[in-house]
Amino acid sequence: QVQLVESGGGLVQPGGSLRLSCAASGFTFSRYTLAWFRQAAGKERECAARIMWSGTATYYADSVKGRFTISRDNAKNTVYLQMNSLKPEDTAVYYCAAAYLRVGVTPIEYNYWGQGTQVTVSS
């Protein structure tokens, strides 16, 4: 049974930091590209960050470059998203997703999804 379980969301003030974690099980984690998507109210789901199965190539949306860092620990079957200098526009539900040996950043390419974790940036 495939599971992706996100944690680490919450309420944070502008300029603050959060670290999201996503624990995976039920598939060969090391062969999957992992991504963090986000969806704000009334907006389409977008890829905030992606890391390839090899761990050597990453993608960041322009809106998060220099502030967010994606990483993975294949020994723990976990992917992380370190979010610094958070802004109100980062407020969204953040989803962890996995795609088998894919390179894309569009939701349709991803096979497995977590349930999402809410991140709210507000004073």
C-alpha cells in the first residue's frame, strides 16, 4: 500500500521558516522523482520544488528560488522542504508527490500523492 504522509505545516509569521517532511512507503523510493506541489485557494496546483530520483538535479519555481530547499534521504524514504523567508503568498496546501523515473513538474506526471499539509503565513 503506497503512502505519502506530510508533516510540518502550520502558522508562521512573515519572514519565518518551516520544514516540511514527507515519509513514503509502499514503493521503491530511490527510483522515484519527488516533488512538493502547492495549491492556494482559488489557484491551480503548482510545483514549488522537485528533486530527481538520483538526487542530483533539482527544480524550483521562480517564486521560491533562494528561499526553499528540497532534499531527500533515501535511507529514510523521506523528502524534505526547508522553507525560509516565508511570505504571505506562500500560504497554500502543500502536497508531496512521487513520479517513477520522470523529470516533469506538472501534476499529471505524478503517480502518488500525499493528503497535503496547510502552510499559513500571516502576522
